Amino acid sequence: MSKYTTALVTGGAGFIGSHIVDALIRRRIKVYVVDDLSTGNAKNVNPNAHFTRMSILNPQFVEYLKRVKPDVIFHTAAQINLRDSVKDPLNDAKINILGSLTIAHVAGQIGVKKIIFSSSGGAMYPESARLPWSEKIIPDPSSPYAISKRSAEMYFHFAYMVHGVQYVALRYANVYGPRQNAKGEAGVISILTSQMLKGKPSTIFGTGKQTRDFIFVEDVVAANIAAMNKKVIGIFNIGTGKETDVNTIFHKLQKLTHAQLPARHEPAAVGEVARSALDARKAREVLGWKPNVKLDEGLERTVRWFGK
């Protein structure tokens, strides 16, 4: 039984946020959801949650926070597309920095006990560092998206130091699974699966030899719940520690979807790393968390959901 009775999930109609909402409701926690539906879908929101369509940049959001006064906030609302952050860094900063700063600032005023922030691991560390990357490596964000995520982490740390609001920043590897938006979100698995099931040519950015650490959404939700329930503060990597290249993902998905068309290649985005994998030993030791869903099982479950 959780010591928290009320939770707010920003971006709770989105991919990761909606799964967190479901997990909280299963634990009989009263859940409030704020989402502007720019990439989220109202159909994803659990009917037992209290849903408000609103941007975290809306001036009324502050009043909403003061009215709801949640015990814990899961902050998943974000601009998450690396390419869009390069094209429009101002918009990225507005959502990811100013939106997060609003939450950090107001949380101290209204007595929020804990903030669990969905951060990024794949874009946070220098490529020159040895893989898999651990939290001990000094961050070196190389895109506006990564810079904004690192800034938000620092503001939440500031809120803890000054106002005593506990926080956990979970630096995710590449999350995939059911409900991932194949249009607005930067998920290669959801994009390829959607293209294949529709009989369209698949697009791979770059050579496809770039590697990622793919983590199933169910495991990410388990990390969020562990971060809520444990008396911990700080930054944790959430990943498998294993590299898989995009070409391998393409061939696995081809088999699962029975797609025939070859992949088309387009130029990679500026600021996109060639390899990434996260060392999650700290999460294992401190949060008692470990990934349980193997890649093949996760891909199968994802394709099944997209094929519905």
C-alpha cells in the first residue's frame, strides 16, 4: 500500500504517462491527469482518472496545481522529438524547461512530497564515454532536447535543496511498446511497426547501424512505481545495458509483421548519437528494479497491439 493517496500525471494521455496512470489506479491512488493532447490521445486515459485537457504552459495550470495539491507528481509531459528540438529549440525549451520549472517552483509552495521526472539517458552522455553509460559520467547533452532535459533535472534538484521537495529523475533508454505514437514521438519501433502493418516502405534514418538500448514500457512503469515507493532522491538510469542496432530491429519486425518492402534510408538527425546503452546497476541496487521483458517478447506484444 502506497503512502501517497493522490497523484498528478502530466502527459497522462501519452505513451508512458497513460501506462503510469493505469499502474497508480491499480494501487487505488486517486489520479489526476493533465495533457494538451498534442501527441497524447484521450482514449489512452484510464476512465477512473480525473482528466483535464490543458497545457503545462497554460497560466491556469498553476491554479490547477494549487487546487489539486497532489502528494506526488509524475512529470512525463514533454517535447520529445530530437529532430523537432533542433528545428525549433525555443519551443523545446518552453515546454521542457519552463514547463518543468513551473512544476518545480509551485511544488514547494503547495506541499508536494515527491516529483518523479521522465528524463533521458540516451541523449545525456558524451559519446566518447565507455558503454554502457552510468550516472557517474558527467552529462554532455548534444541537442536542444537533451539540454532541456538536463536543465529540468537541475531545477528539480534546486527545488529539493531549497524547498525540500523530494525528486527522482529517471533517465530512460529508448522506450517502446503499446500506445506509442507513431507520428509525434521519436520511437523507431512504433514508426517501423506502423509503416510495415500499413504496407508502406519503412524509413530508417542514417545507416541503421546505430545502436540503442530498447526498454519495454512495462519495465519503465515499474521503475516509476519503485521510485515513488522507495525513500530515494536523485538520478537513475533505466535501461537494459544492451545495444541493438536499428537494422536488427527492422529485420525482427519484418518477420513479425510479414512485411516484404525493403527499408529506405534518409539522413540521420543532427545531434543523434551513433551508439547508446545505459548501465542501470544503481536502479537495481537502490530501487530494487530490473528489466523483465526481453526484446523479442516486447516486440511481439508491440506488434500485436499495433495490429489491433
